[in-house]
Amino acid sequence: MSVEKKKIKVTIAGAGSGYTPGMVLTLLKSDELDVNEIRLYDNDSEKNKDMGIIIDFIIKNGGYSVKILVTEDPKVAFAGIDFVFSQIRVGKIEMREKDEKIPLKYGLVGQETCGLGGFSYGMRSMKGFSELVELIQMYAPNAWILNYTNPETIVAETVRRKFPKAKIINACDMTIGIEEIICDSFGYDRKNWIQEYYGLNHFGWYKSIYDISKSKDVMPEIIDKIKEIGFNTEGLDKSWALTYQNMRKLVKDFPENIPNNYLEYYLYSEMIVEESDINYTRANQIMDGRLKKIKDTVKEIKNNPNLDSIDYESDSHGQYIVDIATSLLYNKNNRFILIVENMGAIPNLRFDATVEVPCYVNSKGIEPIRLGFNIPDFHKGLMEAQVASEKLLVDAHFENSYQKALEAFALNQTVPNALVAKKVLDEFIEANGDYWVELR
């Protein structure tokens, strides 16, 4: 028996992102969501206007009867909507470049969500995302916020403290990316999988991958294939291909579990620094790739009124968040790996940790699944230190505490000592200016 589709209004916050076209295409092509209005909201009017041109083309070219609204006014953006898909980047790509390059000056990992660059971004996101949630609570208190804004563990911890009643789901599609490359490389179908996964955002491990078509846990054989064959990285850009080469090394060195690929930044930090080019980091690659593509596409649309198509398509990034919205809307109780307060989900980890674990999503919201085992001491030790450092950073934000920020930076596992932690912290304070709260 088919379920009648409900008409919904969706606002994309941070709409200037290069991920927006894929997200919109996924919404439009959904068999279950009937989207009658999409609002693009971004505090960068130029980027928002450019994305409006692209989305308008996608809607008209596909013959969709969907209203599009482009606005920098929060009241217009949020009043009366059903969902907010949030992917804001406070400080934009220019600050990401500093997040990556400042730590590299000191021989430390330079990455947007991991290490001290991730903490710099986290301090910006806590301030900017809190302001966004406050606006949504003002104009659309019943809307669900489906959040992709990074660094997600830090953002989730911030919202939990400041807006405990906010209707928010924090999701990361990195596990989807890992599962897809495993399937593409070795011939599996992730639709057949029931995964046991635990960790923090960008910091976790698969415990098992039960394949219902084979009636068994296929993780041991996947581990063997990763070690023996490696991933198929054809079609990936150079940086992602290198990431999956490093993930193969992770699996070889620690073969009991399949790790999240971001663990390379913590377990092989010196190697990552050696592989990095301080003059051309991932931010520069995105400037020359995804961001340039937006400008080129807008120009192409303006110059050719009879254009047949543009180079964007529905993707897993958009599909994941659309699937979560669908499970909420229709009480489907589907299973996702999401970021939640631990509260015993991982039995031997501190109760108040913000963790990433399997959850069911239904009309009530999220129901985390309690793991039926204690995690190994190696993983627990890594996670305890990471949780403590992230909580200290959130404390620093709320308490305007330089001391807590220094403690967070010094405890970060990519940092060898407090001397370098203080130097990087002081430089980030100057570089971020008003993007951070004042630290005293």
C-alpha cells in the first residue's frame, strides 16, 4: 500500500555550497518527498545568487513544478518551512585555507575537521551555527534541522548545551563514502548491509558488516581484500586516492576493524604532514575545482539560453540527508549512523560523550542503538582523549576561556607538546578575529 506523499518546504542553509545542486536534484527526484518549495539561504549574496541561477535552471530544465526562493533574510528563509538542510561554512573557503596552512607551518596536520585546523573551524562553527539555530528557533521552531555543518561532534555538543529542545539531527556521509568505495572495489551492495559502527565524528571503526544476502558478517573478508588488493581509486582526485591508500595502511597495521579514513590524521600525523603541500592544500584544490565549477556553470547558463544540461547530478551526499528526512516524515524507522549523546550507547565510554553510532529515525526523532559490547581499550583510549579535548574546546567557547582553549589544543592528539599548541592557538586567535568568541 503506497503512502500519500506530503508536500514539504525545504530551506538549504549555506546554499552557496558546491554540494547544493546534487542535494536539490536528489530532493527533486525523490519518489517519496513532494517538495513544492526550495529556499536558498546564504549570508554571501553573490554565492547565493549564483546558486539560484543554477537551481532555477535545474528546476526548469527538469520540468519540475517547484517554487524556488533565494534570500539572505532569515525570516523569509525559515518562516513556515518543514526542514532545514544545513551545510554552512563559517569563514568560507578563505578561512579553511588558514585552518590548513597555519598548523602546517609548525609541522602539524593541516585539515579542516581534524587536528588544530578542525579546532579553529570548530570555534567558528560554534558561534555561527548557534546564531543560525537561534534564527530557526525564532521563525520555524517545529522544523527539523538536518545538519551537515562541520566539525559535527563539536557542533552537536554546542547545540545540545545551548538548545536542548532543538529538533536537530547531526549526520555525516563519510561512512557512506567508505561503504561505497568498498562496494565499488570488491563487488558488494551496501543495501544488503547491517553495520555495527562506533566512534566520534571522523573518528570511528566498523565492528561488523552483516550482509543479509550472504547471511554472515563480511567484514573479515573485506579486511582481507583491502590488505591484499587495495581500493579501486580510479576516477578519484589525487588527494582522495592518497587517502584510501593510507586507509589500506591503517587496515594492515590495525587489522581487527575497518577504520574511518580520517584516523590517518591522528595515527599517522607525521606521514600526513610529509605528504602535504603547504602552498597548495585541499582548500586550494576546492577553489580550483568545485568553486570554479559554480562560476563556470553560471556563465554557461547565462551565455547559452538553449543549454540542454549542466554537469551536476544527484549524489550520495544528498541522498543520505533526503533518506533521513523521509524516515522522519513517514515514520519509517530506518537505520542510519548518526551523531548523538552517548548515554550508554557505547557502554564503557563516558556517558556524556558525543558519539557516532547506528540509530533508528522515526517521527519522534532519533533512537540510538545500544552496542552490546565494550569497545577495545585502544579505541576507548583514543576516543577518551579526543572527547576530552573537544569538550574543553566547547567549554572555551561558552566560558570565553583562553585557558580551556589552550588545554584543548594541547590535548589534541595531533599535537606533540603545549609549546607548539600555544603558538598555533595564538596565531589562530589573530587569524579568526571576530569569527571566534573573545578568549580571556
